[in-house]
Amino acid sequence: MRLKLTKKKLIILICIFSFAFLILISALFIPKYRIIINPSNSLPKGLYLHTPFKNSEIKIQTILYFSLDSSLKLMLKDRLWFPQDIPLMKKVYALPGDSITFDGKEVFINGKLFGLRLDKDSEGKKIPWLIEGTIVLLNNQYFVGSSRLDSFDSRYFGPVQKEQILGICYPLWTE
């Protein structure tokens, strides 16, 4: 039994193999650029291109790829939200010089309501709020988040430091 290869099937196969070839080449010869799969609901699920960054490239809505600091990793050790050593991807919502106010459940950026914080996670465990009051982001700090209420982001752990940033991500293919 032979499979009949239509023009449409051939084009799809060529696209799949070309994409796989590009991923392989980028992994082998361009180590600064990688393809990352985002399984989280904080951003659309899919494939993202991870690139190195320069401070000048970080703007509102830039997607940062960053690691959690060691004290936060220890705090999350007993939680099953995500593996501790996996970097996070979040959009930037505030830049150095912006004012962030943490007032109970409400979080404001430059006086405008950004979103709310949850008291408990989906398992009923208390979610620690590591920051309260008003701060102004320093030159090496960024407020990252998501429009989703259940996203673990700067609303809970405060600003991301420049030293934590591993790169910038660009969506390639998302749901």
C-alpha cells in the first residue's frame, strides 16, 4: 500500500522538517539563541525564541526569561507550582523609575490598578506576599506579571533584578 503524497501534504512535511532543521542548527551553532517551550498559563502556551538581552531592549510588554533568586527557591521548595530550577517567563509591566504600590490584595503601577493578589493557591495554601507598601523601581529592577490572577509574579515576590534575567523571549508559535 502506497501513500499518495498530495501537494498540500508535501508542503506540510517540508515545513515540519525545515522547522526541525532550524531548531537543530540553532541549538548546535548559535548557542545564544534557543527555542523554549512555555507550558505555563501566564503567557500563551507555545514556542518562544530565547535571545540574549541588552538593557535598552527591555520595554513594557517585553517577555523576560529569568531565574528565581535562591531565597525564593527555598520558600517554594514545598510547593508544586513548578520545578524550582526552571526559569520563568513573564511580561514587563513596569520599568526603572516606575512606582509600585502593594496595598493588601491590590497592586498599583504609577497609581493605576494593575491587578489583585490571591491569599491562597489552588491547594488552599497561603501565598506569601513578600512585599508591601510603595517602592520605586531602581535602574536594575523590572516589575513582571500576567493578566491572569493565578500567575506567580512580581505581585508576590517583588521586582526582578537585572542579575536574574537570562534573556528576552519572542513568541514563534502560540495557542
